[in-house]
Amino acid sequence: MHRKHPRALRFAACAVSVALVLPASLPAAAQTKSEKSFALAKEGAGHYKAKRYLEAARLFEEAYRVNPVDPRNLRYAGSAWNKVGHWERALNLLERYSQLATNAAHRQSIQPRIAELKKKTPRERADQLALATVKYPQGKLEIEAARALERLGKKNDLE
């Protein structure tokens, strides 16, 4: 029997509930934004559950861009980018989430992951991103990987 990972299920359930906390009395334009954001987050949660992390990351980021009122999509995007192997982007998104989250328990819960990503050396981050370009060729992450390697001063690694 295939058992689902409880953390992934909680993650998906939280992502799906993003729009449910918004009041029904919002103006029509805001409701449209929240509805679009909710639809993107819901689609992102489906991709995350199916382990299509690149698609999930992009959808969660788009959901946040559409409606930045609720920063939870930053957390979900950061988690998905972490799975992709783009640790620098994951760290940036998770730190931004930590700054914007109003719930102290939510802010605290993300700190171990942030600390773990901060421990990674620039070399480890660049190498992981280079691996992500192979695993996710459709992600077009090569330019970012090349820049990360270039910052290290390893021009030979770019060839």
C-alpha cells in the first residue's frame, strides 16, 4: 500500500486554503485577484504533490505576484525551489516570507530551513544549481547557474 507523506499533504492542504482566509466582503477586483491567486496556488499544490517542483515553484511565485496580500505562497515557492535545487532562490523567498508573515509560529517554523540553506557555501549552491539545469532542462536555469559559477571565479566550470 502506498503511503502519502503527511508533510506533503499538510503542505497541499495549506496551499489550497490560501484564499479561504480572505473575507468575502473584498471589492470585486480584489476578489478576482484572490481567486486567480487561489487557482494558481491550487494548481501549484497539485504539481508539488506530483513532485513536479519546477512547475509548482513557478505557479506559487505567480500566485504571490497576482495577490501579494498573503505571503504563504512565498513559503510554498521557496520550498519548491529548494526541491528543484535552486537553493539561493529558495533562501531569498523563505527569508522574505519570514519577514512578511504575521503569525509568529509560522515565522518560527521556517527558521530551521532558512538556517540550513544559509549554511550552504556559495560553491555548494552553485553546484546544486548546475545539477538542477540537468534535472530540469526545461527550467532554463543555465544562465543563473553560469552566473553563480562565475561569481566563484571558476571560468573553467562554465565550459
